[in-house]
Amino acid sequence: MTEQEIIEKTNKVFEESFEIEKKRLVPEAHIFTDLGLDSLDIVDLIVALQNAFGVQIRAEEKVREIRTLQDIYRFISAIKNEKSKKSS
Amino acid sequence: MTMPARFLLFVLNLYVYAFVLLISAVAIPALTLFVAFTRLFLSHRGTMKRFRRAISWYGKLITAIPYPFIRLRYEDRSKNGPGEPYIFVSNHRSASDAFLMCVLPHECVQIVNIWPFRIPVLGLYARLSGYLNIRSMSHEQFMSEAKELLSNGVSIIFFPEGTRSASRTMGSFHGAAFRLALESKAAVVPLCIAGNEHIPPKGSLLLRPGTIRVRRLPAIAWDDYKDLNAFTFKNRVWHIIENELSVMESGV
């Protein structure tokens, strides 16, 4: 999966599951202050990302460090890379 | 503001606050005695019901004092019966909002921040009547106590902006009310309060004359929101209230 595909799929999660307009989904958007999520919305976000990417996201330290959309793209990319390494 | 207008405003405030103190000094002990008396004959649940009703009566007395300088109008556009417990979600412009909730014909508790519990006498009564301080509880504890209230037939009032907006621009919503709805399946009722942004304005106790309107909109039933998550649900309700406030402010 390319970086661009990860970005598009992640943005689609925000558009469809959180009804956030496409124009607000810029990499530097802060998910709490700019997009309006709160700490408990993260649980719904993780479920939606898991379903969209077919990955397991554990409540690990890295999740708590996520602040911007760019952080999410990087986080998903790392999980995907790890998964493909394991399967190969 | 001209000198005579300022003087009239001063007299109005003197009159209102003097009567609020006087009526509180009589009504609070009288209502307390009434509740204590009913406790002799009723269960804890029955007593709590009367206690919350007494608080509502007190609110009606307090909001009637400034009439006709300040008028309170309840506009029920819901056609919902009083039978089931609801989760009321309201915009929040003024410190007077908590008192305005006396217009609701339901047994209610309010979800509050820390400071209302610190108000002398009223804070104690809020605590005793089961108001929940969302800041002092864990999410799990809050959900458990709120669901218990709903299952006992008690409606819950939220001001999900968390703080007074102090203007006509509504702040974004916190998600607790909507998470509670998704977990409890209770119907959510949007409430729109208009005309109270200067009664009193934020950071002041000075009341200005005007008409406050509390408009109750139709309940949103579980079937209508069950497929949403808390985030989308809160934003939908935010837009419903925002649109209705625009309608109200255009004079309709």
C-alpha cells in the first residue's frame, strides 16, 4: 500500500465515520483542536481505522502520541510495514 | 447608556436580587421542611422525586421575580409526552440557564462543572438532589450513575459546551451526553435558549431586561441515532440547535 493510498483511506475514515469535510483534512490538522475529537472519540477512530485497513491497533504508547493527521498516516504506515514484514 | 437608563437598571437589579434573597430565605427552608416531612411517609426514591420537584418549584419562583422586566417563555415544539426519561441537550449562554430548566415538566438532574457545587446553599442542594459533577468522576463512574438515574425515570440535562459561550456563537460540544445516549438508548431532546446572553452577561451579575425563550425540539429516538458514533451524533445535534437558534433570533 502506497503512502498516498494510506492518506486517502485515512481521510475517507474521517469523512465517512466522522462526517468531517474533505477540505479540513490536511496533514497538519490537529485531531483534537482542529477536527474536534476528544480523547474518548479515539476509541471510535481506532475501530474505524482497524476496519478500513484490516489491522489490529493495540492501545499502545504510540497511539497516545498521535496529535495530527500526519501522525496517523505515519502510524498506519508503520503498522502496515510491520505486518508485511511478518507475512514475508 | 444614559444616566436615567443606568439608574433604572440599577433599581431593577436591586429589586430582583433583594427578592431573590428574600424568597430564598423563605422558600428554601419551607421546601426543605416539605421534603423532610414527606420522608416520614415515602421511600428514598419517592422523597428524591419530591426533592427534585421542590427544586423545580424554587426555580419557578426565582424566574418569576423579574417579571415583567425579564420574561421567560417555554416553547414546546416536541409533542413528546412526559412519560419517559430524556437526555436534554442545551446551548449555554448565561449563568441563569440552570434556573431556566424549571420549565421542563420532568424530574431532572443537571450535569454540572465544579463551580456550581461551590455556590453556598444552592450547591449543597444540587449535590443532595443528585446533580452529577462530571469533572470529579471517572468516565465509567459517570456513565454508571447517569444510567442508573435514567433507569429510575430521571431525565438528565447537559450543557455540552461545557462553559458559557457568552455570545450568540455556540461553542463545540463535548461528547459525554451522546455517549450516554448511545449506551442507554435514551431519547435526546435538543433545547435552544435564546435572549439570555445579557441576563446576566458572562463575568457580570448585572441583569438586563429582555425575553428569554426556551424552545424544546422533538426528541431524537434511539432508532434515529443508533448507527452514529458519539462524534457524528454530537455534531448533528449541534447543527440542529444552531439552525433553530438562527430561526429564533430572526424572530420566529
